[in-house]
Amino acid sequence: MAIRLNDPALRQARALVRDGKVVRDERDDWSEHAPSADDENAFIDRAGWTEYRHWHLGIDDDADPETKAAYSFPYGDFSTVHRGAVIALESRAGQYDHDEIRDAAKRLLELIDDGG
């Protein structure tokens, strides 16, 4: 399993923040705001795997791209970036030595905190 930074997802996240599509919540709020498995499945059915992929900063090139296992480190709820999600993924990426993802999340958090 080789998880790497998903550059298109990072670009989308930055654009959403710049457009003001961000929820400035706290880390603990993400557990309440995160999409459920049913929400994820409905999104995939409606928008497809490419759009689903754009909501995750981690991508595993060894996994089937049409499975959820290929994507990790979600940053939002399919419409907005959540500050709490970015905080959580930064911490988790650091914990599992995904330094590139951790650093990208840190810069994204700075963009959020600077007002986009």
C-alpha cells in the first residue's frame, strides 16, 4: 500500500477555501460532520468515482480506483471543506508517516485560518 498525496484533491480543496466554501469547525466536530457510508455511497452513485476521489488527500495507486479503499484522508462533506477534517487528517497523516499529506494539510489549514 503506497498512499501518496492526491494533487487534484488538494487543488480542489484550496479552490473551495478561496471561494469561501469552508466550515470553520474544530477537530472534534468532524466526527459529527463526516459523511456516513450511506452518504458516501449516494455521492458515488450521483457523481462518480472521479468526484469522490477529489474529496480525499490520500490516494493508493495499488488499490482498485473504483473502491473506497483507494482513498483516504477526507477533508470535507462533498460540498465544503471542514477545518476539523483537515486538523484530523493532518494529525493522522503525521502519525502514519505520510509526511507529504501532513504538510499539505498543514498548508491547507493555514489557508483556512488566514481566511482563504
